[in-house]
Amino acid sequence: MTNAVEVAGLTVTYNGQPALTDVTFQAAAGEMIGIIGPNGAGKSTLMKAMLGMTKANRGTVRMLGSDVNQIRKRIAYVPQRSMIDFDFPVRVKDVVLMGSHPHLAWWKRPGKKEKAQALESLKEVGMEEYASRQIGELSGGQQQRVFLARALQQQGEILFLDEPFAGIDVSSERIIIELLRTLKQAGRTIFVVHHDLSKVEEYFDSILLLNQHLIGYGTKEDVFKPELLGRAYEGSIASVSGKDGEIVVMG
Ligand code: ADP
Ligand code: MG
């Protein structure tokens, strides 16, 4: 089986300061991968470098057997919510319609077909009743669902979501995780940056533990070892509850 994603030696520095150093891993199609690590670990940088949105100093990224620039249309990205300006006046349905653009010629505007599809995408996340509302009027969880609808509209084979569960309500989290599971079962490869360690086991097939370097990659059994968690979380305290009780790591 070919890998959906192959990352080799990926290195990013900002003004000479390393943010990501020599990260290498592969992911199979149809996997949901959690990117875990403390604040400032380089999780968002890894995503953006994989997508070619942040320039890598070194390393290669291949997705679906090609250079990322050649298959950009087959990828959907949901940025960290805190990076989006919600004062910008735009309606929910127009946010979702923006997802159609990779599939339209540059001179075309979304037409009937795309508009109908946008309502379908909103329905999938339970937000069709909010189609005409301003995005800024919604709660965090609702906004996140709208951005997931935009990703659905893009029909990406590989999905990247940066902290989709940060600061959202429980029912939005449920809706999002159920939808991601359905997409995964349909063969999509999904990367999710996840800030904390709770729910990791429940949500992800593989865990990528990051703190500038790749510290661990594999199943929970492979990665949730006190030594690896200690290295990732350094001074902070990581508390992990699982079937076998709770591991608390203090750096
Ligand atoms: P995470 O998403 O894990 O919290 P980031 O990838 O956002 O981490 O950031 C990793 C490191 O790179 C941090 O030290 C951050 O301050 C720095 N950084 C991120 N983006 C930039 C940028 N555009 N310019 C300069 N430094 C940045
Ligand atoms: Mg981040």
C-alpha cells in the first residue's frame, strides 16, 4: 500500500530560530492522526510546512504520490480558529462556498450546483439553519462546524484541522468527531492538531508527538510512555487517563 503522506527531514526556522527540526514520518491512507505537543511545539508550523504555506528550510513532503503543489486541490485545511478574523462581514453560506474555488476555473463564480452543495455541506454539520447568518455572530463551536463544512465543500482527500476542538461546546465536538470518523471510513486521511492529551486514544489511530523534534509516532501504546511524554512536555505536567489508569508526567 502506498502512503498518503510522506514527510522527510522537514525543517523550519523563523528568523534563524528552529521551530521544526528534521521531522520524518509516513501516514497511510484512511488514518486519523493526532498531532500532539505543548504550546509552541511547532504543531501549526508542521501543518503549514506540509501544505507549503510556510517555507521549509529543508526536507520534502509528498502527498498522494506527488509534490503538494500538484495536488493542492485534493487537500482541505481548516486553520486554527484564533487565526481567523471573525469581524470580517461574511455570511455562513459564503464561507462554505469559498471551498468550491479549487474546483472552479478562476474566471467562474460558484453557480447553482455549488450553492446546493454548500447547503448539503452545512446540513452535514447541522448548520443549515444558519446559512444566512454572519459568521461572527456564531459561537466558537458553530464557527468550527462551518469551517468543517467548507472543508467538505472542498472534497479534499487529505484533511488538515488545526485545533478544531479548542474552546468549543461538547455537542459541536461530538458532531465534528463523528463526521471525521465517517470521512476516515470513506478513505480520507485526516491530520488533527490537538492541544491536550485527553480523548487522544478515543479519537486517533496514530499519535504524532512533537516538540520541535518528532518525539514519538505510532499507536498510543508506542507513544504514551512516561519517557516520551516527559521529553515532549518538559517542564509542564501532562496527565493522561486511559484504560490502565492515569499516567502523570512531570518534567
Ligand atoms: P504550536 O502550534 O505547537 O503552538 P507553532 O507552530 O505555532 O506552535 O510555533 C512554533 C514556534 O515557532 C513558536 O516558538 C512560535 O513562537 C514560532 N513561530 C510560529 N510562527 C511564527 C512566525 N510566523 N514567525 C516567527 N515565529 C513563529
Ligand atoms: Mg498552533
